[in-house]
Amino acid sequence: MNYGPVLAVAFVLWPVMAVLGGQGFAPLIGLTGLAALVFARPQMPPAAFAYIGFAFVAWAALSELWSPGSRQILSGSLVDGSFSVEARSLSTVLLALTSALTIAASLRTAPAPWASGIVATMLGVQAALVIASPYLSGIALSAVYGEDAEGLAEGAQNIGRGANTLALGLPLLLPLLVLRWRVAGMVLAGLLLAGAAAAYVLLGSDSALYALAGMAAGIGLIVLLPRMGFRWLFGAIAGHIAAAPVLYDRLIRALDPVSQSLPASFRSRLWSWEAVIARSSEAPFTGHGMGATRTWKDTFASRPDWLAQLPDSWTTYPIVPGHPHNMALQIWAETGMIGAVLAALSLVALAFHLPRPCDLPREIRLAIAGLAGAATVIFSFAYSLWNEGFWASLALAAAAIIIWHRTLREAEA
């Protein structure tokens, strides 16, 4: 049976979920995963990278047993609508399983040209919404939240999350436009890229803006290395995870001479990373457990040397604001060396599993490389490691690339 319609329906909801802040992607990938059991049986046995990836997820879930941030498994009631999965370990395992099922179904589906067209159209719709958001968001938020300061802040944060989601969609959309529509596609792609960059600057979405550079770097590497590019790209990401404490410690020290000229928000990010690196050394092999970093509530009042470089309003602000805003460091802090090695090995296995870039259609190899580059930047600056919306949107983007590949391969044949 054809899985294309399922993915097409999911992407019809993509702009909606992005506007709402992205957390709706998790239940959406849950539905596509359940549909995968009906439309396509997963290939058995899975590839080596999948086994290692599941080993990482299993270890991370196990680590919640010794985490000070562990929660009860379930809470609320189905009757009154307050039911939720509280245990981060359980929700992470479910997300990994449904994401794997979605990707496995995409690998076994028939070509679906119209579904691929819907995916591209919906990504274009989201790009238009993000580009317009700096000019229309104020009106829309005021209409929805009125004078509710908390609601306005949450709405503004959701717009930033939507910008990050577009950063994962552009690597799919831009190569398709340039390579399929030629001159008109190049003009449209240029306008979308310039509009997105301008929107990111106006919104203050630094991670999304940096993700554009990550996308360009990933694509550039594949263009330079058409035979071994994926191995170098995913090998570099794996090395980044494996050596994260050393790499970021060196970065912090390198920026120290110019730290006084950096914005306070950026300096606080560096100090957060420094604090997390120090705490990681207390449990180097097993980590402190899933969710531990959100229990580290030391404020800048405990570090007068840092507070002296910040406005007085930062006195009660936590040094680690819920999580490090760096997933590689969070892997080390919460799952230790064991988790970091498993995560890195899964990426190395993926690098050797993927075909050579030159054996794939140009749109597909550029989309894979651009998505990997953009995701790595967001991975390094934005969300918590256990952010379900980010991983679910990344899995949906990967599934879309797979269906596009199958459709293009059929067309070329």
C-alpha cells in the first residue's frame, strides 16, 4: 500500500503545528507511526545505525532511574482531559519508535509524485508565514492574548520555534526549486532565503539564522566531496558529540578575551556550558540521568564574578536555565560517556549506511546534507535534548526526503 497519502496529510498540518510552537509534531509523528503499521511493514532486520540508535535511547531512558529529575510515569485523567505522559523516558522511547516506523514505512512505499508536491507546497506555505511573521505577529498575538503578558511571551516563543522548524524545511525546498524550476526556481529560492534570513534577524531567532549557515556548510561539503561527503559530514557530527566537553571548553577559553564585548545573553550561554561541563565531570561515565540538568537551579547570585558582568536583574536567573541549550553537552551531562559514545557510533554507522552522494539525485543529496547541517546547528544552540517537537519534525523531514527520492528514482527510470 502507498504511504505517500499519510505523509501528505501530515505535511498539510506542518504549517499549523509550526505556528503553534512545534509541540504538536510529537503526536503527529505518533499518528504517522501507527499508520505505518497498517501501510508498510518495517524492513527486518534494521540497519546497524538503527540498532545503535535504539541502544542510545534505551540507555538514556534507563538513566532516568538515577536522575534527580525523574518523574512519575503518568498523570491526570482521560475523563477530564488532563492525562499526560510525565516520564521523559517513556515519551522518548515512544517518540523513537514512532519516528522509526514512519521512516521505515517511507522506505517501503510506492512513488508518490502528488504527495511530494503537497509536501513542497506546505513547506512553501510555512516559509511565507515565517517571512510575514515579523510584520503580522504583533497584531495576531494581541488579538489572541490581549493584555495577557504570559500569553504574549509564550506566543512570541512559539513564533521563534516556528522559525527553527522552517530552518529544517528550507534544505528540502530550496534544492527542489533550483534544480526543477531552473531560472524561475533560482529566483524564488533566492527570495525565500533572503526573506527567511531577514525574518530571523527581525525576530531575533539566532539559532535559525545560524542554521542557514549550517545548511550551506553541509551542502558545500557534499558538492566538494561527491563520493565521501556523507562519511565526512556525519563523521564530523559524531566527533562533535564525542568531543563536546573538550571542544566547548576550548571555545569558552578562546572567547574569554572578548567576552566583555559579547551580549549578556550570549555570555550567559557560555557560562551555562561551562557549568554543565564542570558538573559532567562528577559523573563522567553514566551521567547524572535523564532530565538532571533541569534540577540544577543555582543562580548567578552564587557566582559573583559572573554576576558582576551582568545587570542586577540577573541575580535570581539560573545559570543553567532548565537545560544547557546544547544537546551534545546535555548528552554528556545526563547520559555520560556511555551515552555520548552510543550517539556518536550511531551517526558513524549512518554515514557508512547511506549511499555515496553522487549515487543519489542532486535534489536528494543536497537535501540530506542541508538538513544535517541545519539540524546540527539547532542541536548546538536551541532546544533540550528531549524536545519531542524538534525530533519529530526532523523525522518527518527525513521521511519526506525518502519519498521524494523514491518518486524521482521512478521518474528517471
